[in-house]
Amino acid sequence: MHELSIANSLVEIASEHARANGGQRILAITVRVGPLSCVHKSALEFSFDLLKQGTMLEGAQLKWLDVPVTVFCPTCEREVELPGIQRFRCPECDTPSGDIRSGRELDLETIEICQQATADA
Amino acid sequence: MIEPRILEVRTKILKKNDELARTMRAHFVEADVLVTNLVSSPGTGKTSLLRETLKRLLDAGEKVAAIVGDLETDNDARRLAESGAPVRQIMTHGCCHLEADMVQQHLTGWDLADFDYLFIENVGNLVCPTSWDLGESVRIALLSVTEGEDKPLKYPGLFNTADVALITKTDLAEPCEFNRELALKNIQAVRPGMSVLETSAKTGDGMDDWINYLKNMREQLKATGNTVAANNRSR
Ligand SMILES: Nc1nc2c(ncn2[C@@H]2O[C@H](COP(=O)(O)OP(=O)(O)OP(=O)(O)O)[C@@H](O)[C@H]2O)c(=O)[nH]1
Ligand SMILES: [Mg+2]
Ligand SMILES: [Zn+2]
């Protein structure tokens, strides 16, 4: 379960950014994820829910921003989106391409912060 | 009352690992050490291949060392130490992959100037190690002929961050009715243009090509300060 380790970094980075910007609490975070990141979203959600307890992320919602896998097709001379990750060929012209342009992402995109320590303060 | 606000962070979640790995890679390259990260399922033959590799490189007068990750035991480290090379064990206690800081800690007391090649045997797992850059210059994805030809299709993520697919236990290909053409086709399906090597640690078949590959990579590293691998992972 490497997602536990990823969730740990996630909580750390989100908290650092929140603190640096005067946030007391984090209400929600958005994670950008590609199919080649090798992350199981449900496993990461589970780990995140576990680790956020007792931190400024307690109660925070985890939202996903899914990115597709795209490769550069040398024949079509443009970036094309792949329907899956088992076949790295252009869906238009069938040219093989391993020139991956997106799909490996595993980024903390945004955090929603609040300057109050509790919801009803 | 101050309204909640949304901050753009846009940071890689594994940024700390990536940054450390980049620093480590720079040190390895500066010291002309070729670092190879071996990734596969449990039992594919990482330790067996590595033991043969260490022996052959030592016989050729090269200076080698190995770090081996294992969940709970130090069996692999003991098997590797038989070669005479310095070997260190990272016991991960349940952690399913190695991270850059674990490797860094286990380098303490070693002088990189004493090595030409450093091998890292990752924890047997096809998914988890993929996301962690260890500062290696070469990443090898191993699959054995006993595992079935569709491994690449099941784990495209690994094959897409590795530089070479290495098919192991080729001496068992026939009894296992291994369909080599299909395996090669599946590798190319998930990673067009990927280099493939084939070895048997038992008979020694293919070992010369593998050793030559490593030597070439080290020459390339010394000449250009870079390898294919490093480019491939730092997106
Ligand atoms: N016939 C044959 N058997 C092999 C070969 N390489 C490894 N084996 C056998 O496969 C089994 C597993 O090999 P290891 O080298 O321990 O595999 P590993 O990938 O290091 O395993 P973990 O560290 O547990 O993930 C052992 O019984 C080896 O003897 C080979 O080339 N041919
Ligand atoms: Mg082993
Ligand atoms: Zn095309």
C-alpha cells in the first residue's frame, strides 16, 4: 500500500502551503492524477482519511482532477489522447508512440483554506 | 469573517523524494557510478541475476556494490554478499517499495569513489516502486518466463518508467510454454521502442549481453553525464 506514503506527503505539503498563507484549516484539496501514476484512488482516499485526523486537514474533502494519457503522434504531428494504457498507438492512424505528454501526474493542485480554526468560531 | 479561499499549489506530491533523488543522481554521476534499480514481482529472479552480475563484474575488475530492499529478512543480502561485493540491506518492515531517503541513509559510510556500479534491488512489487525515483540512472523492469506474457499489459506504469525490460529464467521458457513473440509484442504495445534483454541466471545465457549493456550505459554516463533513464523519469 504505497498510497499511505503518498497520503503522508500530501498532508505534509498541503499543511505547509496552508500555513505559509495564514490558513488555520483546510476545507478541501484537489489532486491531479493521471492513469500512469500507479495510484489507486480509493486506496489514497482511504489513507488520506486516516492521516488527516488530528491535523488541520481534519474534515477536508479530497477532490480529483483526472488527466488523460496523451502521446505525441509523429504521423499526425500532434498530441493525441489514448483510450487506455495497454496500447500506445495513435487512435487516429495507429502509429506507435511512447512519447508521453501527460498521464503520469500526481500533483496537489489546489487547497481551500480558511483562517478560522473551527467551523463555528 | 474572512471567506475561505482557494490557493493554487500545483506541486508534485512526491516532490521531496524527487528533489532528493535528483541530488543523489548528481552525486552518482559526478562519481561515475552507474546506479541500476531492479524492479519486478516477488520471485522473478532479481537476487539471482544480481549475484551473477556482481560476480562477473568483480571478475572483470570492476568495483561494485549492492543495496537490497526486503520486507522483513536479510536473506537476499546474505546471498549477494557471497559474491564478495559490499552489500547492504534495507529492511522496509512492511513498506512495499524503496524511497530515496532510505537509499541515502544506507549509503552512509560508503565512498562513492570506491564504486563503478551500484545496484539497488527494490522490494518485490510491480506497482508501488514505480512512483519513487531513487536517483538511479537505469531502471530495469524484470519479468520471468514463468509469470505469463501479459505482465506488461497489467502493469504499463512500470514498463513506462523503466529503460529496459529484462526477461529472466529463459532456461524455463520451454517447460513453461512461454510465448516469447507475444511477450515482446506486449512490451512494445505499452512502450513502443523499449529495449529488451533476456537472461538465465542459471545457465548464464544472455549474461554477456546484459553485462555489455551495463558497461555501455556506464560509458555513456561518463561521457555525457546522463543516460536515457534520467530523462525519462523527470517529467
Ligand atoms: N531455473 C531458473 N530459476 C531461477 C532463475 N533465476 C532465479 N531462479 C529461481 O527463482 C526463485 C526466485 O529467485 P530470486 O532471485 O530470489 O527472486 P527475487 O526477484 O530476488 O525475489 P524477491 O526478492 O523475493 O522479490 C529462486 O528459487 C531462484 O533459484 C533462472 O534464471 N533460472
Ligand atoms: Mg530478491
Ligand atoms: Zn496519428
